[in-house]
Amino acid sequence: MYYGLGNKAGRDFIIVILVFCGLSAVAVGLRLVSKRMKRLPLQLDDYLIIFSLLCVFCSVGICTASVTNGGVGRHFGTEVPLEDLKYTLKLLIPLQGLYGIGLGCVKTSLMVLYLRIFGTARKFRLTIYIAIVIVWGWAFSIVIEAFLLCRPFPSNWDPTVPGKCGNRNAAFVAAGALNMLTDIMVLLLPVPHIWGLQLQVGRKIGLMATFGLGIFVSAISIIRMKFLLSLNLEDATFSLPDPFMWSVVEPELAVVAACLPLMRPFFSKIARPWFGGSSSRGTKNSRSGLNSDGTKKQFSRLNDSNASRNKDYALETIGGGALNKISSEPSGYTVGVEGGKPYRIYEDGRSKTGVEESMQTLDDSDSGKSHVKIVGRGALPGGIRVQTDYRVD
């Protein structure tokens, strides 16, 4: 029978899981965009997150079918016939499997990321491998539980079949408790390494908070266990909306939490025009080869073997018109530039190029004239002249 979304209890929980499904899809999309901005290839942790998102999509589809075709949110017997109850209980089995596998992929994705960032120490790598085994042991136990809880197997969904079932409520709660323990284990793995980084305490705390967003997922797991304890299998269709909802919201939020640490490039680019100010524009210009006023930087190499031998370099202002005097090491002469040509002035007044100056004067529109001496050391062989702006207040 087709029920549609006319029932409020069923409709409300479908709306909630659809909203969080959209958030998880956006988070994965921004993660991939951030990777592309950094020109990084997709790696194992990215593929695991994408697979987790596919599990979320399937879970949302199953829950929607349970409401529209299985009568979830309505009372069994008075509103929902036995055949539709069987249909809903059949859907419960793949939903359990998707829950375990989806969360297992999210946690493994985080641990693979930890390996890539902090995996230089052998002990840490070994710890990660053991944690991965524990997580997948839990995930497979969820899948196996769905198939072995009732014998014979059809008694999972058909109450008229003679058989024996274990305590479903207790099994669900036990799986939820183990899930919460694995959450905490995964969250604590990078803490010692983050705290050992050579960073300010505030930045360390910020990093730990970013990687520790999964604590909210653990809180969802506790809420899910509460509703699983109150599950009434005598009227399963009426009592399933809340357990279904939290069983899907938990992996959806887990996907979001696992993507947030890798979304910084995107948010940095978005925030730069609002919070970057002039410094961000200067950084952008410096990387693109532009000066602070937007003009193109000019670089040229000095053909002065003596200057290279004495490890001096000369700087010329934009346009090449002004003369910046460069004081050399105590070797009896001074190196300078005029009109784009290097020259050397000796202490006795002789000039290699015929140009003699005692002190460079830089004009400044704000303060008149200031005497500035610029000293250069350690140029690359051949010398490099860097043309840039100077302001003396």
C-alpha cells in the first residue's frame, strides 16, 4: 500500500534526514573543491568519505520507502496491515548494514588522514592499524548481527514464522555503546601529536577542536541508544521514526565532521576579501609578481663579477631612475646602481664607471628628504637586483 507523506510523524523525520543529507553532500563537495584548489589528487581517505556519502544516500532512500510504502509513523493493526509491517522490517536489515559500513568508512578515513599527517613514528602507525582493525570488527559485527539475530532468517520480518530471536533492544544498545567507544578512540589518536607541534597553545587547541568535532557525533549516538531502548516491536511501524532518524543523522553528521578539517582552503579564500585587508592584497600581489600598487615587479641580474665575489647586491627603485647606494663589506669600495647600470666607488674617490656620489638621497612626499643607506649581503652568484618600493617616514 502507498501511504505517501501525509502522516506527520513519518513526514517530519524524512524532512530532517533530507536536510542533513544535503549538508553532508555539501561538505563532501567542499572537501573535493578544497583539494582541487590545492591541486592535490584524491586519496584513500577521500574515496572512503565518498563511499560513506553513498551509504547515506541509500539509507535516506530506505527510510523514505519505509514511510511511503511501509507505513512507518502509523499504528500496526489499525492503519498498517501485516504485509506492510513485513516490508518495513525487511528494510531494517540493509539499513543496519549501511549504518555499520558507513560509519566504519568515516572512521577509517579519519585514521588514514592521521597516518598521512602524523605517520612518521612507527608506534603511531602500529596504533592506527590496530584501531582500524577494531573499527572494522565493530562494523562487521553490526552486519552479522542483522543476519544472525533471528533464526530462521525469515523470522526477522515475519512474526508468523516459528523461530527464535535474541533481545533486539539489547543488541542495538550494545552495538551503539561499542560505536561510541570507537568514536572516542579515533578522536583521541591525534591529540598527543597535535599537542607536540611547535605551535602556540591557542593554535594547538584550535586544531584539536577541529579534529574533535566528532564528539558531537558521539552525542548523537547516545541519543540514538535512548530511542532504541524505547523501541516497541509490538507496534514497530509507530515506534520506528525516531530510531530510524537518529540512525541516519549520525552517519550524516560524521561525514560532515570528517570533512571540516580539510575545508580550510575554501573558507580561507571566501574569508580573505572580508577579513584579509591590505595585507592579504599585498600577499596576493607578491605571489603574482605585482607591487602593492598593482604595477609589475621587475627583476634583473647584475653582470658584475666583483660584486658577486664580494657577495654584494644592489637594489634599484621602481623605474630605475633613483639611485640607492649599497654599502659593501670593508673592502675599500661601495657598490651602487644608476640607470640600471652597476658601478663601484672606491674610498679614494675613484669610480669604476666614472660616477661619483657620496650619499644617496631618497625623495619622500611626506617628509621631504631622508638619507638612507641600504646594506646588502650574500647575493647569489652574478648578483640580483630587486626593484621594489621604499617609504621612509
